[in-house]
Amino acid sequence: MDLKENTARYLLFAIIISISIIVYSFFTQTLLWGIIAAVLIIILTLLLSGFIISQMKMVNFIEKVKGFLIEPSKTYDASKEDTLGDATKNFIILMMIFAILNVIFCHVFFSFGIRTSLFLLVLSPITRVVSVFICGAILHISIYIVGGRNGISQTIKALMYANTPALLFSVMVFLISGVLVWVLWLWALVLLIIGIRQLQEITTNRALIAVLVWIVLLSLLWMLMQGNDFIYSSVSAYADKVIN
């Protein structure tokens, strides 16, 4: 029996158990924890069956995480031949792990309700994956301006890999000190500059300028969106006043 057949058999068994847990938790008013337990069971089943390991090359992934913390330049150089598809698979699984840790953390320390927790668990990974492609496209514009010509896939890979340590450790670091979270995300920004330099094969100064331009573009876009909301609210309020 090959890997896919084994995975399908184990996954079916895990789904049956997960559904039973969710049904039980619904009647005992612990639905959130039932859903979290069900998701963890499915992920654990996939890990044990070898599916995730075969898809993302777990050993290589762990080495990359360590490399981004210790030797980012060499790690990025070794990642040049990675396809965007492989990087996306790693990022999606990373986001699933982050979402589960985030839900548990927010529910325990901030008493988030079921709706908010489900949003974090289901929609947060989806929105982050979509946003990394959108932000990557905007980042590539600034990279192209400063002379980067190695393609948008290298830019998106740099952005995904730069977020890896921060996403993995931010929840755990917050338990120690909230200030350390900012240090972790600052390191992600440094990793992004290094990643752009290595994958796009440009100088550090050009990579730094590209990131600064990118931040300015994102800030302008955010202010524009806020401005549209303000204009819409003002026009709506004026219209209601005239009508009434």
C-alpha cells in the first residue's frame, strides 16, 4: 500500500474521531476546544502517516528555520532553486501551526469567543496567504525600481521565508515578554532585506531602499483606504441629514 493510500485510510479514521469529538464538545458546551482538538488530531495523523513530511521535506524545513536564525545569507542562497509552489506549501502549513497556537493563546489569555476564535483558526491563514502574494507583488515593484530582475517568484519567496521565524515563535515569545515580539518582527524585516539581496542578487543598500519604498507604498495604500472610509462615512452622514 503506497503513501497516498495509507494517508487516505488514516485520515478517514482521524476525521471520524474528530467529528465525534466535535459533536461531544457541542453538547458539553466546549465546542471551541473540540474543534481545536479535531484539527490537532488531523494534523498529527498527517504527520504520522508521512504525508506532510513528504510534501514539505520536514528535515529541510527545520534546517531552514534554524538557518534563518543563525545563517540567513547561506540559507537564502540554498533556497534559490526552491519553487514558489514548495515555498507556498511550507508557508500554508506554517500558517496552520501559527493559527492553532494563536487561537489557544487568545482564548486562554483574552477569553475570545467562539466566533472570533473560529475566524482566527479558519480565515486568518487564508487571509495571510492571500496578503503575502499581494504584498509580495507590491514589494516587487519597488525591487524592480532599484534594479532587481530575478522575477516576482523570488520576491514572494523572500517574503515568505522572512516571516518563518516570527510566525513560529511570536506566540511563545509573547508569553515571556511582549517587547520581544517586536524584536522578532524587526528580525523578520532584517531577514527580508537579506533575502531580497540574496535572491534578487542586488546590493544591501538597494535591498534596503526597496523595503523602505515598499513600506511607504503600503502606508499610502492604507491611508488611502482609510480616507475612502472617511469620505464614504461623511457623505453617508450628510445624505442622511439632507433626507431627514
